[in-house]
Amino acid sequence: MNDSIAIDARGLTKRFGSLTAVANVNLQIPEAAIYGFLGPNGSGKSTTIRMLCGLLTPTSGDVEVLGFRVPGQAEQVKLHIGYMTQKFSLYEDLTVEENLRFLGAVYNLPRREMTRRIDQALEEYWLTEQRKQFAGTMSGGQKQRLALAGATLHRPRLLILDEPTSAVDPQSRRDFWDILFDLVDQGTTVLVSTHYMDEAERCHKLGILDRGRLVAEGRPRDMIRDISAGVVEIETARPRAARECLEAIEGVKSVAQLGTRLHALTDKTIDDPAELIRRALEQAGIDGDIETVTANLEDVFVAATRLNGNQASQAHAA
């Protein structure tokens, strides 16, 4: 990564009538890095992305993308970005090559340069054998690679991906991320939204959105280290009973079951979260092995969104 800024947003806000979809978001995304948005449905990820690439006009806030003001210079921004949506948006009744030629024409690539780039893209994205295949007959992973080839055909400085891997298998997702890292090595900035924790961990920097607000941000490993909760793991033969017991305990913010194990998140102010859990289970007559453990990114996500939700509820009640 380098220290140059690709996206600088301050106070980014979008309202639809009485609904505030994005509220006062501040972002500084460096060039040649992967920045990830993680958040539940309706958290504002897609709305934020559409404002950053000039497809939506912010209600308020200042945005600069690749040195251009948005929305004032949105048309200039669009010349330098590639955009890939969750749903396959190319023409299924055209072949792979025909789709890429159509996009090359949209990007105003000279014919000779277009042919060269298409040949290169087919090789780089493992689509040479599918060159004459109709897009509608391709597998999910092949369609994903074709969409990415199309989004990068004009060599964009910024690549924006809105939940691009939601419909493909784990191996295809892994191959897809290998391609993203290659693009970053070549100087491309990548902004990606995802629901997958393993993908979020691959990002250089991550922002967690909840109810339109940026509730946590940082490098994934730093966010795991600085989680705003205690994390306790419980191994028990009675996980359902243990979960029901712990969810009623003051200071326990969340309990998730993983087979016969439970992951409990406790309030950060509790000095010995494992002892709190141990006492509660003993009083309920439930045996189990209990230990404080290192958080994972899912724990970070739950802690950030649950805490934010509680604060929002309290503010609304006030």
C-alpha cells in the first residue's frame, strides 16, 4: 500500500425522505489497496458505494474520488472506475468475446487496442476456451470472471465491487481474490462490499457499517485485537440450555452456537468474563469447559453492530 488517497469522503450523508440511509460517514481510502465494507442488509453499503462513484447524489458531505469532486465531476470519475454488481449484468445471448467487444466500444477503446486487451483479458481471467461460448451457458465462476474482465478492460484506477462473490463456490471466490491482489500489485484501488468474513479478513482495511453509520474501521487484525467485548468459549454437552441461561445474564451481549461450542461476547467493562460465565452456568447446574479466547472477525462484527444498535435504540428512546 502507499499513502496516496484514492477516496476522501467527509460527512457523507444520504436521505430518502424521512429515511437516512447513510449518516455522516468519513472515509480515507489509500491507493493500491483493498478496502472492504462489511455490514448487514440495509446497512448502507450499496448506497455509499453508489455515491462514491457518482451514481447517487449525496444529501450532504464532501467527496473526492481520484482527485475529482463528486458529484460535480462525476463524469470524469466514471472514466477511471470499473464497477461490478452482485448480479451478472452482461448479455447472456452474446458470446464472451462479443460481450467484451461491446464493453470496449463503450469505453471508446481503439479497435487494435481493444483486440489486444481482449486477448490479454481472456488469458488473464482463464476464459480463452470460452471465447465463443454464450455467456448464458457459463458457470457462476466463469460469469464472475467475465464480469471482472469487462470491468477492468479499460484499466481503471479504481475498481468497485458490490457483493461480487455471493453466487459462486468457495474455490471460485478464492481464485477471484487472487486476481484482486494481482490488480492491487499493478496499482489499482479496490473497494469491495461483502457478507463473507473470510473475504473481509483479506482486505487491507475494513469498515463496518450499521444503520447507515460507520461503527468500526481499521485493519482486520487490529480490529480483532481491539474488540470492544470480552470473548469466552464454552464447550458443553448442553449447548441449548447453556445458551438460554447466558442470554439472560446481564453483561452478556451475544451468544452464538458452533456445534457443541458456544461463543459468548460480554461487556468490555467486565474484568473476568470467563468467571462471569462460569458462575452463571454453575448456578444453572450446567457443566462445561470455559475459557477466554481470541476474537475472530465475526465476533468483531457482532460486537460493533450490537453495540451500535443498542446506542441507536437508547438515543431514539431519549
